[in-house]
Amino acid sequence: MKKHESKIHKIAARYILGENVNTSIKGNKEQLKSLENLLESSKNLYVKLNENSTSLDEILKLIEEKNIYADKFYSLTGIKWNL
């Protein structure tokens, strides 16, 4: 998975922004589940940051959750999450 780091970040950015993404990513089951969790938490954070009604406490909680998923993803793949 590491050799495709740039491609993963480009696809992830499109997904987080709500664009249509049609691709396949290879990895073991644990890596793919970790990526799925990280993508969902990153997208959720992005959505909440763009809502006027989201509290600072909620944003901080979402950042903490995303960072936990990013650390797990890094430990499984060696890929540092840039988003």
C-alpha cells in the first residue's frame, strides 16, 4: 500500500469532498478496514467543519477520533495521513 501513497491521498481527498470515486485499493483486510474508518472520520470532520451549528467541542472530538484512526492506519501501512 505504501508505494501508492500519493494515489491514496488523491482518491481520499476526492471522497472527503463528496466527489464520485470509482477505484479499487489493495491491502489486507485490516488495512482496508482501517482506511475505511479513516476516510469516514475525515469526511465527517470535513462536513461538520462546514456546518455553522457545529460546536468547538464536537470538532475537537472529531479531530481526536480522526487522529486515532490516522495513527492506526500509519501503524498498519507506514502511510502518514496528510488530510
